Amino acid sequence: MIVLEKFYITTAIDYVNAKPHIGHAYEKVIADIIARWQRLKGKKVFYLTGTDENAQKNSQAAKEAGAPIREFVDKNVEFFKELCKILNISNDGFIRTTEDRHIRISQDIFKKVLAKGDIYKGFYEGLYCEGCESYLTEKDLVDGKCPEHQKPPKPLREEAYFFKMSKYKDRVVKLLESPSFVLPKEKRNEMLSRIKSNDLKDLCISRKGLDWGIDVPSDRNHKIYVWFDALINYVSALDYPGGGKFKEFWPADIHLIGKGINWFHSVIWPAMLISAGIKPPKTILVHGYLTVNGQKISKSLGVQIDPVEIVKKYGEDSVRYLFAREIPFGEDGNFSEKALKDRLNNELANDLGNLLSRVVKMIEKSFSGNVPQGKVDGKLGKELNIERIEKYMDKFELHNALAEIWNFIRACNKYINEKEPWTLEGKELENVLYTLADSLRIISILVSPFIPGTSDKINEQLGLNLGTLRGVKFGLLKGGKIKKGGHLFNKVK
Ligand SMILES: [Zn+2]
């Protein structure tokens, strides 16, 4: 029996206090590209996304909307599921933190950590930011305000449970010192210098007097601090500890997250796991923030884009392509409709769309739609650098991988212009068109993680099924019957 290598990737789970914005779409798409790439490599992939429903933020939003909280989260979670569908996200799981299994497993882990002596009761006094759902220190503030939420935190003193995070400082530092634990490197260095510059304090992990959230086991006056339960989604979705999925997929290969929650994932989460006797994840992969037309996304300032609207207008693959091509991974990036239109018209419609329609037309005209069995022209094959593409993908330089794939697509177009197949006949014509059809087969594989719907359309028109990375070799195409279809992409003004 062949046992496939496993690959477990997660996104952060989203608050359901409002509809998803373009940043949610970005994270899901990037994780999807990585998941699909790993499947192409032949791995058994589990891709998890989901929603963070126990947050106080959700309960506040429900009150403002005048809706019962449970009804409110049930309704809003559907927007996130719809977003996954409309973006052609291939997630294998979707976890909601109000699910019974998540509540049970969060309480089990709380009990485990308590039994180990790593949880104690005390008093917390501090500055609490409701937006972050977290206590902040004076050092975190900019002009007396939370820099993330532009609001001054409230002073709070209350009885609470604490997690002895300080005990795990050395272990966490050691993890952070391994080069692949947090990527990119700059994001790892930020965490390392932060943890080294202050004494890692114990973490307050309960809140008193809330009407929404998961009860502290055996003390119903307290709810488990939402971050403590939220992080547990990554193992509760695998039915920790007994579930077959946990045994098969844990530890996570990648937690993909935004830079604002790096500390929770790179420091708090591993400390919790070590305390509970669970292996830490392999890599925390940190992406930057999106701006919209150069401005920070902000609901109150009206700077936002509804990802569903934008997908309806331009198609999901144009949006997916823009995310991966326009923004170097790890950096902040800008989303603009102008960039989307430019790339859609030039790179998707002109470069890729025209290549397919030219080749399909020529095979129809000269061979009645039957792909000729010719010989590959090695000259064109040399234009594809698969090693370089793989290297970029392994380093999550998705924009460079796409640039490299597009170099090959442009080389194919140039090849047509140089060979002028319409002037050829016989064996020579067969060889040129076979080489082009075989190249399109390979292109369909390479672009499939990025623009899966388009990859399907290419294969449909060539009469093929999608291959795997092992199929990225020239000369493997065996016949096929062309089925001419519409344009891959329609240009927009
Ligand atoms: Zn805040």
C-alpha cells in the first residue's frame, strides 16, 4: 500500500460580526493555492477554514442589530461559506467554534492544562481593548490608543484564571529560533525580539460575567477567554485526541495568518500546546495586509470592497490571479480594480486566452479537431523552467512562480508567430501543433492551483483531464479531440 505524505493547512478563523471583506478573500485564496499545489505534488491534503463565533465582538454586533446572538451568528456564517464557494476554495473542513465538539475539546484541553498545574486563579488589572479582545500594555499603545483599533483601551480589574505562559518561555524561544517556524524571516525576528525584550507574562484566560462564550469547566461564572478557545479550533476540527484525522494530520504543516495575530500563533499557541502535551505546528506563515486603492480597509471610513461583488463582476479566477500575482507574499499589498482589469486584459485574456484559442482553431482547421501525434520541438520545451517554479512555490513566492509560468506562456505565443503554422504542412505542421497542444496541457497543470476554473476550461477544450506535477514533462500528450469553447476571459474596459 502506498501511504501518501500528508499536508495540513489552516487559515485563521473569522469573526462573524460582519460580512467578509476583501482581506478574508485574500487569505482563503492564498491558502487554497498552497493546498492545491500540494495536491498536485501528490500529497494528501487537509485544508481547514472556519469561523470564530464565541467572540464578544459577535455578541456586541448582535445586540446592535437587535438579533438573538445564536440566530445572528448562524446567519452570518453563511456569508463566509458563500465566499468560499464563490472563490472556488477547495477546503476539506469548515469549523465553527460553537459546534459541540469544539466546546467539548476546548474544555478538555483547559482541564488538561489545569491538571498539569499550569492554570491558577488570581486577579487581573489592566487595559483591555474590546476590538482586540485582549489586554494591552502601555507599550502597545500609540497616543494612548490601540494602534489596531484607534480606540483607548478600558481599565479593568477582575478575578480571572491565568495560564502559566512564563514557564514556557525558553521552549517557545527555542521554537522561534528554528528558521522555518515562522515565515517570512522578518516576521520571525519581530516575535523573537518581542519575546526576548520582555518577560513573558502569564496569560489571563478567562472573563467574568459574560453571557456568550464557552464556560470554564466546573466554574460557570467564568467564560474561557476567546483566544484560548479560538486557537483550539485547529485541533478540534481534527477531533483531537482520539479522532483518526488528528492522528493523520497533526501537527499542522502551515497555519496561514495575517500579521496582526502573529503573537497569538507563534507564542501563545505553542505554549498552550506544549502544556497540553501536544506537538506544536511546523510553520506559521504570515501574510501582510491589503489596502484598497492605497487606503487601509476600514468599515467606518467606507474603505472596503465586497469580495462577492467583485467576483461577480470579474470572475473568481481574475481575483485569485490578482491576489497571487500583484502582491509579493508576506508584504502588504494593494487591491485596486485598475490593476485587476490590466492583468485580466493583458495577462489572462491576451497571453493565456489567445494562446488557447489560436491553437484550438488551428487544430480544428488543419486536423478536423484531432490533436496530431507529432514530435515535441525541444526548443520550446527549453523555455519552461519547472525547477525554478517549484523553488518559488516552496518558498511561497507565488508572484514569482506565476511570472515564470507566464514567461513560458509568452514563449508559446512567440513560437506561433515565428513558426507561422498557417504556412506549414505535413509532418512539420503536425509537430508544431502537437508541441503547442502539449504545452497547453502542461500549462493547465501549472496554473491549476491559481486559476482552477480556467485550468478546467483549457482541459475541456483539449479533451483532457487535469494531470499532476509528474505530468509536467513534454511529449506525454496522447491524441485528444478538440472541443472548441468560448473565450477563457472576456476583456473589460
Ligand atoms: Zn485593539
